[in-house]
Amino acid sequence: MKNDKMKNQYRVNEQIRVREVRVVGEDGSTVMPTRQALDMARDQGVDLVEISPNAQPPVCRLIDYSKFLYQQKKHAKEMKAKQAKVDIKEIRFGPQTDEHDYNFKLKHAKEFLSSGNKVRAYVFFRGRSILFKEQGEVLLLRFANDLEEFAKVEQLPKLDGKKMFLYLAPKKAGVAKKSQQKLDRERREAEQKSQADAKTAETGIDTPANGGLLANAKISEEALKKLNME
């Protein structure tokens, strides 16, 4: 069935009924009357195969039709194999992942995305840690934010059973440039960190700066309250 369908995609020999065609080969291309092209094909013991019917005039090749179909089938198979090579790499977090572990996994995610792979990051809630699902959402949003130069978000954080998933796809290859929004965000984060450090020095209490992603992410006020109370 598949071979019959492919055969019907192309006109061959006497099925080509236009006045003239462009015959392409290793030495270039030549426009000639269709009858002349058919005679050339017959003299060489091959077929006249129309490969681009919408061109003006239509483009044809002098080739054995069975060999041509084999080449087309092989090319389609290779293209399908290349598409199937896009892997999905998993990165797992806990709801209270420390900064060192976070940066380690962020580095791996950048490597995966730079290699053309997709990334499925998730937070696994074990037992009573499900109470920290808002904190897990914040973590995944921060992860997406830190990877914005390398990836686009395919699915925002979504809870599925005891896991909250985030799906990222690689951006097209190119020179990554920081947007003005990111530059402004980094400036705010630096200011907030400076203020937090000053407060820590004054009170002796370590206060995390809720800048960056938390300033932009659309999360619930309840989640922010919980984070600030801890």
C-alpha cells in the first residue's frame, strides 16, 4: 500500500503531457521539449520522472523509476530517524532542593538543551512533603526562568499525583542574548540580595530575597506567604 501510494505521487514517461520540461542531472539542467526528453530516456534505458510538477516548466530526472522510488523511501526513513532522535531528559528535584544541587542540575539541563534534547523537570513529593507543593511550583518556575536563553516552556508546572512536572523544549541554535527584561530582573535580584545581606548583618537572621522569578511568576499569595514564613 505504501509503495503504491508513493508511485502515484510522480508522473513517469508518457504520463508527462506538458509541452516542455527541465531535465536536471549532474551536469546541470536543460529545458527541452518533452518528446525529446522521452527519447533521451529511452536511449539511456531509464525513465523520465517528473520530480517537481509545479515548477515552470516542470522539473524531471532521467533515472530508473524503481531506483528513484528506493532513494525516496530511504531518504524518508532517514528523516524519520533523525526526528526520533530527540530525547526527553529527566531532572528530578525535591521540594527543598539546596542551592548546590539546584545549580548542578541547572548545568545538566543546559547541556541537554544545547544538544537538542527536551527536558522534563519534576518535583517529587514524598509523604507529607506534598504540603510544600507551592514551594515546588516556585522551584520549577525558577528553573524555567534560569533556562529562558536555552529553552521555551512547553508546559507550565502541573501536579500529577505526587509529582509536579515542567516541560521544556530547546530553542533554535543561535547566539543567546540577554533581553532587557532579564537585565532588569538581574539588577533587581542584585539589589534585593544586597538588601537581604544588609538585613542579615543587622539582625543576624538569614532572610532569603524573593526576587527574580517570584517578582514575575503568577503564583498564589498563599504560596508566597508560606515561603516567607519559613
